[in-house]
Amino acid sequence: MRYLYSAILGLLFGSFSNVCILRLPADESLWFPRSHCPRCHRSLKAIHNIPVISYLVLKGRCGFCRSPISAQYPLIECIMALLFLFNAWHFSDSVDRMVIADVLSFYLSTLSLIDFRHRIIPDELSLSLLALGFLGSFANPYFSGSPSVKLVESLVAGIGGGLMMLIIAWVGEKAFKKEAMGGGDIKLVAATSAVLGWEGLIGPLMLGSLTGGLVALILLFSKKKKLGETLPFGPFLSLGAYVTCLFPGWCRYLFSQK
């Protein structure tokens, strides 16, 4: 039953992720108006809004005007369900860690897609994740000690991580004579630090820089990118944060090796 619940929850969060991906970059409300067809603008009925199933039953078309519906909707819903199922399997012995992995899966996937498309990380996502990190710190298994100690650890890591990213961004701008890191990236790492502790800073930076640099080289050699062109950094930071969530302690292990 645990896997069934995880799959259903993943589908629902995937549906909400679609709303965020479409509305946040357009500076639209997430709550109003109700979900509607972008062509005929009619509000969807509940039966039209069942993740994946409605898309299949309606054969990828609006239930009113029969206009085609983007395959993005069921694709993201399925991806989110798969992530939630994987989290349930990976953290089969820890419900607390599974919940945190689910929250990060939703946030990191959603903001990564937005950053990839629009080169922005909405404050609504990064700052709400930061707030959740602080508010949920008392029960966060990634911190140790009493609830008050956990809160302090989360606050120090979140605020300290954000300040360190600001310093790195400032140094990079002075060195390269152009913006080295966007404000959205800084807030994202502050948020992952508030959730995962200092490893939420080190993990995203190390793995994000490594994977981002590797992808940039591949695109450069395949002539799909020109020298000097930038890539959105949010998806790579998100990958680093998710891997750190799955394998906490890898940073300490790496630095402890002689």
C-alpha cells in the first residue's frame, strides 16, 4: 500500500507541478482562475483533471473544444510518480527521509524545468522551500540533537549557505567581469542548506559544477553551444541536492579520505 500511496501522491504533485511550470513564469496566480483549456478557456471539470487517466481517456484533447493537449502534462505527472516511488523504495526504513525526498523531488523538478525554459527560479519556490526547511527542522532527520538545536542548525546552514553563495557570486563577477551566478541560484542553495544542512551547500555546488561543466563541454564540442554561452545552473544544483538527499554523508566521506 505504501507504494500505491506514493504513486498517487506523486501524480497529484506532478499535476500541481504543471500548474507551477506554466503559471509562475507568467506571474499568474496558482489558485485562480481554475484549471482551464488554453484554447477555449472553459474551466475543466473534475473528471477532466485526473492525472494521466484524463489525458488517456480524452485521447490528448480538450473535453470541450477537442484542441490538442500538450504531452507535458502526463509526462511530468508520470516522472513525479516515479520519483515518489523511488523515494519510497530507497527510504523504505525511514518515513521521515522519504517525506523530505518527496518534497525536494517536487520543488527541484519544478524549478529545474522553469529555469531550463525561462532562465529564472521563482521566489515562490525557492523561498517557500527555505521556509519549509526552517519550519520542519525540529523533525528533520538530517539534523541531530534536540528540536531547538535542529532549528539552530537549519537557520545557520540556510543563512550561512546563502551568504557563502553571495560571496562566491561576487568573487565570480569580479573575476569574470559578468554575472557568475543568479539570485535564484543563491536562494535555491540557501533553501537546500536549510533542509539538508551544510551538505545541502557543498553537495549542490560540487556535483552541480561537475555535471554542469561536463554538459557544457559536451555541448561545446558538439557545436550546440558557443564559447561564452551560459547554461541554466538551477537543474545542476538541483541534481546535486537530490543526490545529497539520497546519500547523506557522501561529502563527509569524500573529505575524510586521505
